[in-house]
Amino acid sequence: MNCGKLYFNLERKASPYEEELPPNEVWGIIQICYEFDNTVEYILDWQWDIIEVRDWFDEASDRLAVKKLDVLNDENQSIAELRALGYERSFFFSEDEMFLYHANLEECFSDFKFHLRGTPTPTYYIGLNNEQGEISYYSAEQKIYKRYCFNMDEFLKSTADTLLNFR
């Protein structure tokens, strides 16, 4: 599978909520860009607190490079699809078993999760899937799972470099 380049584009911008912002918040444009064959697709294009991206990256960057999806993936499905399939299980012997199963499922996928809290943006899953970097999510508009492969090492380096401006 040919892979493209995934990167964040972050730009400071005056906040429309200036009087309400906490002092440590940095308002701006947050874009997740995917470049393939000289074409750029904006997977996410939103205005929000850029510090959320920095905090997510600081917490997740060590795991992103090494943590592999610990789920059977015979059919080469995306991380987002595998998470959804996990929730399709409907039979449990007890309520305790169901709660434990769902807690384990959330723990398994939490290392791959990226979402801007308090927004209606999709939940993105970023990680290694079948040895490739992947970002995937469910597009409610199109009613399909979307998936993009990329070089994880390049993504980690470009994100670290981009976030230097927000430290």
C-alpha cells in the first residue's frame, strides 16, 4: 500500500472568546493534513486550544512509535473499525463481564485515541496497524470509515518540530 505524509498544521489566531480564555490557552487553527501524490487533504480543520494537541502528543508520542494494535486483524481493518467491531459483541454471561469487557476494550484503544474535547469533531485513532502508521475515523457525513497510512517516524518528528512553537 502506498502511503502519504501525515502532519499537523497549527497556527495562532485571535480567540473569539478572549475574555473567557484561561491564561494558559493558545487559540488557533488546528489542521491534520494528509499529503499524497502532491494533493493535500484536510482530515481535520478546526479552531480550538492548540495546547490540547501539545498535551496529547506529550502523552502519546512514546507509545505511538512502538505500541502495536493488540487485536486480531485478519481482514486488515482500520483501528477505528476494529474498535467499533469490539462493541458489536452483545452476549455476556453477566453484567460484570460486560463492564469488564468494555473497560478492557477502552483501555486497548485509548492509546490510539485523539479527540479535541468539547467539540463535535470525530474521534481519530492514530497508531501502528500492520506495521504502518495509520490514522482512521468514522465519517458521520459519509457514513464510512476513513483510513490513511503514513510513516510514523516522519509524523512524530514533524509533530515535535511543529509543537516547538507552542512550548
